Amino acid sequence: MHRRLVFEEPVSRAAVWSRRLAWFSLAVLLLAFLAFRTGEPSLERLAPIAAAYVFVLLALLLSLLAFARIWQSGHRGVGMASGAFVLCVVMLVPAAYAGFQLVTLPALADVSTDIDDPPAFSRSRVALEARAGRVPPDVAPLRRRVQRQAYPKAVPIVLEVPAEIAFDIARRAALARGWQVLESSRPGGRSGSGRIEAVARSRIFHISEDITIRVRPRADGSRIDIRSASRLGPHDLGINAARIAAFADEVDLLVDAR
């Protein structure tokens, strides 16, 4: 009886290491992300996340190398290389989206619905403590005009209701968005305007961002202006404009529900 020998093709080492490096990259990325969330957000604390993406790119390149080697030599390991490739692509999606926003949107970190007379941030003790003593700086008029071109929908909210009612709607909308309302003053007094000071925290990174809302009476109702400013870096990746749009949608829902 003759025994037939079966020779199996060896497994591609590139495929094996691409899978190992992909999972290692995921672990490093998660640890860097958790470390960022648990500390005080800063640009310096983003460095470990950027470093983790270096490993992600290396794992991606290694998986592509594995595909090429397998194609040439017929080695096994397609499943390993494919799994590593898919895992790397999934991890790269958020970075690719951020990069796209960085390239296509202007470098703005402060967006206001009133570009000529933006609402001023409060300098009260409560507001300064919540912002760690920081007051968002004024934005040059030229930059405000750039904002208008980039975010044409970031415009004042005009309501056909008295300023007192508009103030209540604006405050309810801020709370509905999950913002922390620091202080508020109803319309009236010398200026006639109402004001709401708030802080929003991003869901993923837990980065605090500052918001001030102004409510002014008009002859035919009231006008709500909102200003949203980021604390981290010169580019908000469109987050402030999106926050203003979400607030406007919330106001519309509350007005329709009246």
C-alpha cells in the first residue's frame, strides 16, 4: 500500500504579520482614545492617536504586500490578509473623514449666526470657571465673511413670537440638545436682549465647546442668534456649524409643537 504525500503551500508571513499588526493597531488606538477621554483635552494629547494610525497604515501596507506575495507564489493566507485589510479600512474611516473636512472646509473654530455683531460670551464668575478662565477671542470680519460662504445656513432664527417666548424656546432647545446651561437672563432691562450661556460636550471625545445665545425683540416678533466656539485647535471640522443647524432644527420642532 502506497501512502500519498500531500504538500501544502506555506502560509504567507506577510499575511500573518499584517493580521497581528492590525489587531495591535486596534488595541493601541483604543488605549490612546481612552487616555484622551480621561484627561484634559489638548492638541498634545492627540499625538498618541496619530501615532496609532501609523501602525494602522503599516498594517494596511503589509496586507497589500501579502496579497501580492500570495498572488505570485500561491502561498496561503488570503483570509488573514483580507481580515487585516478590512480592519484597517474600518479604523481609517474616521481619520479619512476628518482629513476630508480639514481640506474642504475653512480653518474656523468660531461660528456665529450674526457675522456683523456676534453675541459676546459672558465674563461672569460662573462662566469663566466653566471655561477654565478662557474667553473665546473675537474673530476678524474677514474670517466671518469666509464663514458665511462656507456655511450659508448659519443664519439668525427669526420667530413670530415675543422675545419672552422665544427665550423659553431657545433655553428648552439648548437643554434638549444636552448642553449644560451655565446661566441665563431673560429679555428686558437696558439692552432688551436675553442671553443663555452654555457648554456642549462632544459625545465621542468629550471635548467641551462654548455656546452663547442671544434673544432680541423685533417689531414683528423676535430674533435668536447663536455663537459656538471650539476650545481645541484652529479648525473645528464643521462641528460648530452642525451644532448651530441642530439647534435651529430643535427650535423649529418646539415652535411647531406649540
